[in-house]
Amino acid sequence: MQTKEEISAQKKEYYLANKERIAKTQGKYYKLNKKKVAITTKLYRELNKEKVTAARKSWRNSNKEKSCANDAKRRALKINAEAKMSDAEKKNYANLVVIRDKATALFGYEWHIDHTIPLSLGGTNAIDNLEVVPASWNVRKNNTNSNSYWGWHYK
């Protein structure tokens, strides 16, 4: 009799050996059964809310840069701002997330990624409109100005 670990390892080995074939098969099934898959997925999420929430939280914690980029895009779409981000812009945004996290750790207080021109005033997620700033300054300024922290702070 095999243990759970042995069965899991065997399944993983099979998946890795047949990854492309499995992806093709799943893709074909999904295309043929979109409504069925949507209903099944919705039902699973409703019956397993805690499990789904935990899985999403785990993914967000292990993919912090992607998660933050997705959140920025969602916020932009919500207010009908330009939300398309090129691969280069996504990479730059991910780098800003790393810088923000390092600044928070280094200085001991929270930092944000700020839009110089707020999304609500027509700004975009382009790299030249983003900067890492102290959270207290970002929250205090709200949407009232379009000053760069680094230019304004030292004038």
C-alpha cells in the first residue's frame, strides 16, 4: 500500500512528464464546456469560501509584485483610467513594489507607490507617473495636488 506522499510524488512526476499534453486536453475541454466549467467553479467557490480565500491569500503573499500590479490595474479600470500596462511597465511596477518594501523595512515606517498625477485626474500607471513616497505624505495629499514628492519635498 502506498502512502499519501508516495501517491502525491507519483502524480507530480506524471504531470511533469505530460504537462503539454494535459494542458492541450484541458484547453479543449474548457472550450467545449465553458458554461459547465463556470457553474462548477462558482459552486466550488461558494462551498469552499475559506479554502479559496486561504489559497488566494497564499498566492498574494508569494507573488507580491504581481498582486500589486493587478491591484493597480483593477483600481484604474474601476475609475475608467487607462489601465493597459505593457510588459515593461509591469516589470517597472514590480520593481517599485520591491523598492517600497525595502524602504518600509529600512526606515521603519510605511511607504506607498504614488501616482504623481492621480488616476482620478487623468493620470496613468506609466512609470513616469509613479514614485515611491512615505505613506503619511501620500495619504495627506490625497488627490489635491500633482507634485512629485521628491521635487516638492526638497524645494
